[in-house]
Amino acid sequence: MQINITIQTFKTENDLELSVMRWDKIKHEFMPRFHRMGLIRFTTSRISGDSNKFQLSHVFEYKDGESAKNCVSIWSEIEKKWKEKIENTTSSYRGKMIDRFDFES
């Protein structure tokens, strides 16, 4: 399984909330396509800690590396839909899952 973890740091609370609202408006349009391309699970979390940082963590779990590559074009399409960018710093990390324990299974 291929994993991608992306951390977004926004300048303000309002920027973070605007980003979440924008995604909520379109995610149901794109999620079926991501799933067909091999995205197994997608999780967004609000990072707590430093009260002066406004951060989101996005964890993408793909069937394999090829699935992750196949989804890049969908992300590009989403970016084109948003004419006005929300300023943020984004860091992404990729890796292969080496262990998992799932209490829900």
C-alpha cells in the first residue's frame, strides 16, 4: 500500500476554514473517481498543538504506487476549478505501509 501524508499550514484560521469548505463542496464529485483509480482511504485531520498554527493533515492510502500516480491528474483538475488560491505552505511525504492494526476489521 502506498501512503501520502500532506501537511498544510495556513496563515489564518479563516484560510483553513475556507479551504475545508471548498473541499466539502466538491469532494463528492471527485471521490468516486479517486476510488476507481485506486485510492482506498482519505482522512483529513485538524492538527492541534501550537495555537498560532493553523494546520491540516491529509492522509491518502492508495492500493499501490501506480494508483497514487493515476490520481495526480484528478488533483490537477481540482486545482483548475479553484481560481483564487488560498495561501498556504504544503509539505508532502510518501512511503509504503509497513504495519497496520485495524480495530474495525
